[in-house]
Amino acid sequence: MDNYRQIKREEIALLKKQRCHSDDWNKLWVDPDFRPERVWDTAFSGNIRLGVFDLKKELPSGICIQSGLCNAKLHNVSVGDNSCIENIHSYIANYNIGSGCIIENVDKIYTEGISSFGNGVDVSVLNETGGREVPINNKLTAHFAYILALYRHKTELVKRMRELVSIYAQKVSSDRGTIGDNVTISHSGTLKNVVIGDYTTIEGISSLINGSINGNAYDPVYIGHGVNAQDFIISSGAKVERGVNITKCFVGQGTILGKGYSANDSLFFSNCLGENGEASSVFAGPYTVSHHKSTLLIAGMFSFMNAGSGSNQSNHMYKLGPIHQGIMERGAKTTSDSYILWPSRIGAFSLVLGRHVNNTDTSSLPFSYLIEQDNTTYLIPGVNLKSVGTVRDAQKWPKRDLRKDPVKLDQINYNLLSPYTIQKMLNGRAILRELMRVSGETTDVFSYKSTKIKNTSLINGIRYYEIAIKKFLGNSIIKRLEKTRFKSIEEIRDRLRPDTAIGLGEWLDISGLIAPKTEIDKLICGIETREISKIADINHFIEELHRNYYYYEWTWAYSKISEFYNIDPGEITIHQIRKIVMEWEDSVVGLDKMLYEDARHEFSLSSMTGFGADGNMDECRLDFEQVRGVFENNPFVAAVLKHIEDKTALGQELITRLEDIQ
């Protein structure tokens, strides 16, 4: 009872006059400066602690309310300084309430028994019938969940990771709930076994049962009207509002769920958006977006994904139940009314159009279109590299990072071209070449894993992949050599040598984190051998991987220069560097020109259909320009032209620096 004193007799007498009563006044302890004038019509039972109630708090409307207690029943409750609790319809029990809170017009808030407040709850992601459960917790990251959900073949790893979560859940378990400082809870139903972080606002909810809301002063959480949530963790900066119903869900930092969204057994990591639709057993990695009422995401893994209206997947063959799953790799999107039969795996940054009724795996052919025609999936490899939409997506993701919390749970790599995607393009190019060799160059349509590839699509796919590979490798060399004056080719070779051996071999996308497989294997080994013994240690290891990405990326790029250009980078010559830079420049400019022409389609005559509704063609064009602007002045178009100019200058600057070196 440090810094608290037992309530005085004269204070008890005044409280009784103000229609307060207690089962045992001896269990009521107060701040030394406590003033009973601020407590009215309140019933106390169990152990009670009360702070001072001196200050008023101004509401958004300009109304000021006095801190204190009025018309409430408190059982085993501590109340911090200058909080206002009034009009509690039932009671508040077994809670520690912080300072500066407003709790008004609420049914009841209570903790029953020992609770872990949502920590340790198993979420059946990907497989509705179980087998890939992820126990949620306050420190859960997309990367931890990815490894635990997908690496089930590593039984010791899974056992150990589950143990770590169990230990953490026991550590945070208590028979008393917590409401942090400056929390507002108003006009709400029942809150049972819920921990609420600082600066959280909860208004108009129906019920919150068994969960943690991890808001803080840097990035508060908002829970709005009509929300029902059970067995959940909600991270800092999240908004859950407008009739959302979630059961057994993790809501990541900066994620927004609203407009009647419904989800069960799903994980939503950083900056996801779910509105109107439905999710079931979904692993929604960073930037998974679903806007539409008719959209169902089920038993799938997604990231950097936008689901078109009416998008649907099927995990049920009506035989052994809903046992199937699917993966859409980072950046893959679906158009309106698309359908995918699970199990399938869609390659990174691909676009799915139509209804695909055959199981397919296009993971080795990224940046593709999958188009359904007469119940057949036609694959157009690499074509999405020249889509203005792909580049626009890559530009907008960093700008749409809503996380303000200085502690970022998910380590997100936004790069469109990385060792992860370039290695797929290298493999994809080899696959397409082999298809052509085996079937013959004159074949009209090639078959690949339940898909069809037209001859022209295959030839163009090889070209698109080569352009992107040259762009990535050339850019890597230019970045490595920038802002440095060299006197000899030996100095250049020394500079090109990697700083670390880490980065060789295969790379993985661990739900937003792009990292060498060797390092992920090292992490897994550390967990299995108990060298890594805390969730915080796992998260720190991943943070270091993310921080060192560009060092590891260069190690990988250096090794691929030899493979792709058939030269020894340790013996590279000025002529070879100049040739790589010139090919890079051609690739960058060529790709930008494709993007430029793709953007021009949005300003074609057909795009003007419906403009100038009651006028002639001139008025149609004028109306279009007033609404959409002029092509040349479009911000994206201007950015593409500026990019061509800047990259051309960058390449020429390096070539100029190389001219005097022998």
C-alpha cells in the first residue's frame, strides 16, 4: 500500500452522505491528497485504491467533465489520478485503471479467473481443420508466424516456438485486468478479460472478450461502434470499427478493419485493410487489402495483395472437408470476380483474371498474368513488369505505412526487384527456354503446370525477365561504385568485393522480410538448440537481418554477375563494367518507356467513354481533361520521364568516372 493511506472516518461519513457504501471501509485505501467530494453514488467491495480527482478533462465538443466517481459499483479495483468513472450499469471488477481515463455509460468491465488476455490462443490459419495453428501473442510478427505455420515438418522447431509463446502467455497472465493511462471507454457493452493499453479509445462496442489492446501514446488504438471481438490481440495503431466481428484473430500494427468485416481464425499483420467482406483461416501478411462486400479470403497466405470485388477461393473438395490451402506470393492481386481453386501457388506480383478451376503453381514465373479462357488458365510470363499498376503499387506501399510506434513488429522490405524475385526470374527464364527447346520454337501453345503459354507470350517473357535482371544487376553495381573516385581497376575490384559471405544461395520472402535462406536456417537452428530462448531474441535476430539487407543483397548480386554475364567479377575490366552499365541503361529506359505507353492507355479515346455526356467530341475531351487531367501533366507520367532522365544521367556519370582509368 505504498503512498496510499486508509480512508479517514470523516471521509467515510461524507461518502455516506453522498450515497456511497462499502462492504468493508477498512479495505478502501486512498491517495494522501484524496478528496471525497468527487465521489458520489458509488458502491465499493473488495480491495479498493483511489487516486486524486482534482482535474477536469475537456471533450472534443468543448464540454469539460470533472474527474471522480459517480453512479458506479467497483470490486477489487484501483483507480489512478484524475480519472472519471460514471454511469456503470452493472460493475467494474478486478481491474487496475490508470490515470486520466474516462469510463462512462458502460455495461460491465471485469476479469474472471486467471487470464492470459488472448495470449496463447491458437489460431487455425491456412487449414480450417487445423494442423498449422499459430498461438497469438503481444509480440507476434509476420515472420514468426510464417515459420511456425509453414515449417511443420520441423517438429522440434514447432514444439520450441510453441513453448516460447506458452512461457510468455504465463508471464502476462493475471487475475486482474489493466486499463492504461488516458483511456476512453464510452457507451459500450461488456469487456471481459481484456488488457487495454495507454491512449486507447473504445466507444459503442458490443463485447470484447479475452484479448489485449496494445495501444500506446505514440500510436493509439481505436475500437468503434458495434464491434464484437473474442480471443484476440490488437496491436498499436490499429482501428477496428463499424460492426466488425472477429474471433480468434491477430490484428497487426496500422491495420484497419471496418464496415462490417467478419473474420475468424485469421492473422492480419501490418497495414492490412479489411472492409465489408469476410476472412476465414487467412494468413494476411503486410498490406493485404480487401475492400468489397462480395470478397471472401479463405485458407490462403497473402501479402502486398489487393483483392478485387467478388474474389473467391475454394478450399473444399466436398470429400474430406475444408483441408486445402493456397499461397499468393507477395504482390499478387486478383481482379473482380476472380476464383482460384486451392491448392494453388501464384507467383510474386502476378495478376489473376477470371475463374481458375485447376490447381496450378506459377511461383517460378513471377510478374505474370493468369487469364482464364474456356476453363483453361493461360499464363503470360513477365508481362506485369511493364504494367504501370505494378510500379504504382510499389511506390504507394511505403507511403501507406500507418505505423507510428517506434517499435515496429514486422520488418518490411518494399523492393520490387530483390534477390528473391530476381532468382525467380533467372529460374523462370531457364524454364521458358527449356519449354521452347523441348517443344520446339514453332509450337503455338506450350503447356506448363496446368497452364498454357502462347508462343509470343513465352518469347516476350524471356525478354521481360532479361530486362529486369539486367536492371537489377546493373543497378547493384552502380550503387556499389557511386560517390567514389577510383585511380585503378584494382581499386574498383576491391570495392566490388562483398563485405560479407552472407547472402549466397537461395533467398526467401518470410511474409514481408526478404532474407537469405542460410540466415533463416541459422535462426531455426538457434531456436531448436535453445540458443535463442525468448520471443524478443527471435524478433531481434530478424531486425538485424532486415537492417543488413543491402550488404547481403550485394553478396548475392556479385555472385550472379558471374552466372548471368559469364565473367569473373574478381577480374572484371573497365570495358565489362561499361557494357553492364550501358545494358542497365537500355533496360531502365526501355522498361520506363513501356510503363509510359501503358499509362497512355488510361488517356485513350476509349477511356473517355461517358465523359461530356450531353456534348460533342470536343466537349467530351474537355470534360475528361477537367476530371482526369492531361496525360503529360499526370504525376506518375511526369515521374516516369524524370526517372528516365535521372537514371540516364546516373549511368553516364559512372561511365565518365571510368574513362580515365586504365
